[in-house]
Amino acid sequence: MQICPPGRGVMSATNGAQDEMTEQCDSCGRETPHTVSVQIMTESSSPENAEYSREPYRVSECRVCGAETALRMNNA
């Protein structure tokens, strides 16, 4: 299965089982297994505005080297 949003190349692919997501790892320099999740992150450092600054991020962690990347999903 390939996940390909409009206007972009192939972002990720699976090799059978759902927990075997592979992606390009910049640290390893090759395709490696990754754990992918969506997390809500607070962007404001100010406590009074924190509740209004939460955004969804796609977080990908390489299961070989542990490198983690976070991509903001909502750029409105």
C-alpha cells in the first residue's frame, strides 16, 4: 500500500503488516522501518495561550536509529 497525497510523491509504503511502515531516514540514509503517529502539540510557550495553540503533527520515529521527525499537518 502506498500513501500519496495530491501533488506529492510517495510518502511511505508498507510491506505487508501494518506495523512495518518504511520511510526514507535522513540519519540512516536509506529506507528503514518507522513508527508513525499523529500527536497534538502545543506551539505557544505562554501558559495563558497554550490551549489555543495546539496543532496536529505527524511524528515519525526510525526504529533503527531512533531519529524523530515531526511535520505540522495544519498550515492554516
